[in-house]
Amino acid sequence: MGFDRAALREAVISHGTVVRVVVAGIKGSSPREVGAAMLVWKTGQSGTIGGGTLEFQAAEAARLQTAPSRLTQHALGPDMGQCCGGAVTLLSESYDRAAVDCLDDAIIARSVSGAEMPLSVKRLLAKARGEGAQPDPQLIDGWMVEPVHNPTRHLWIWGAGHVGRALVDVLAPLPDLAITWVDTGPERFPEMVPAGVTTVPAAKPAELVRHAPHDAEHLVLTYSHNLDLELCNRLLLHDFRFAGLIGSATKWARFRSRLAALGHSPERIGRITCPIGDPSLGKHPQMIAVGVAAQILRPARQNELKKDLSA
């Protein structure tokens, strides 16, 4: 979790002044962790600090806010209709274009009380710079410290058909994914593409494989079996963290034979996962997307991916 500067900038460009409400501290049980944030503007909002009465009241207060920043305390109990039983500190900060343009550091540290930067914050920032490790979001001695969020996982989705679109809708809101979406032409993509998704129209998509990071994850689901096969071939030559191919067991048996004929070993071919998703959910695009999302996000799958990467 970190300060999503890109999402804030896009919201300000689209909606004008935006109030960012971030969980600055918690005591006891709470619906979200420190650093969870939502963006609020006059006619809408994005993100979440946990929903329920807390989020509703915080959003309403943000729309009425005139001060540059506000620090508020909220008890989560019967009076608020939430049963967490803890307490939450919220920091609500107003941003316009000029304010967003000033956010140019890898770690965003600012005073919420008007005080000069204390020694504790200076030490925290110095340690982060010296060790190259980002600090956890925290409110410390009147200062809020948050690392800028950068996605840690690169996901390439090959194909913008019904399943590709459903996958992007499901996965795009997740904060740790940088999604590159590839198909054969701009007309293949929907008019509205979720924020943070990079669309790449290419007449020869397989030529782009060499530009993917070697630790990227790939989901192959184009309209063409021949293109799917060529993408699998190029991925096996290039390397990847994970590669999943949509299709039946019959399709995968045919692909295994053809990939072997192209010179790939059975062990190498076995790194591609096919079929993907959960067949028990059905073949509706959204059901496929839900199954595939669960497959690549579940912790057990991530442990398997790490073993593959280190092998």
C-alpha cells in the first residue's frame, strides 16, 4: 500500500479539486489498514477506506472541506453502526493541479500540524534512502509519511475480446498490477479503458514479447489459435514469471505437440498453464475472469510462481 500519485493526478485532471482521505492510524480492529485511501470530489469518489458509515461520513465531510487538510478521530462502535470496535484516524487533504505537481518525491512526507520535520521523520527518511527500502505508511510525530505506490507485478493480457475485457475489468482496480493490454488494432479495444491500463495495438502482437519484462505474467486469450501458439512460442523463448493460456485440454494437447516440434522441451512447455481459471464456474466471460483472477492472485499460486522464477 502506498500513495497512488498517478490515480490522484488523473482524478484531479478529470474532476478538478480532489480530497484524498487516507487512514493515518488505527487502534484495535478496523475495516482497512493504515495507508488505505479514497479520492473524493463533488460528484463522485474512488477507492475505499472500508465502506459503511465511516466511509460515507468521511466522503460527505470531504465534499464540504475548505481547509487544506484535516485530521479527525473516529470511534468504530454502535454509534457509527460498525462492529469493528476500534478507532481510526483519518487525514483528509485537498489537492489541485499545482499541489499534485509538487508531489515529486519517492516518499511523500508532510506535516499535519504545521510543525517542522522532527528528528524521527528525518531518521526514517534517511534510513529509507540508505537501505533502499520503503517505509510503511504511518503518522509519526505530527507528520504523515507514505511511500509512492509503484505496481510490483507486470501483467500482460493478450487479447481484447469478451474474456480479455472481463479480465481487465476484474483486475484493473487491484493496486499492485501494472497491466499491458495487447491486440491487433485500436478498434479491438473498448472506448473506455480503466485507469492504469496501457493499451498497445500492434499488427503483429508476438513481436512485442521481447519487450516484456522477464518477470512479467501473461494471459494469452486472443481470437486466433495461430496467434496464441506463436505467443506461447515467443514466451518460451523469452522467459516469464507466469504464462496462462485459455483453452480446452484438447487445444493444449495440440499446442504441446506443436511447441515440441518447435524445439521446446516438455519441462519448458510445462511452465505454461492451460486451461486457466476454474471450469466449474462456467464459460461466461465474467466467470472465466473471476476464476483466472483467483488463480493468479491466491497466495499458494504466488509461492509456486516464486519457485518457478528461482529455478
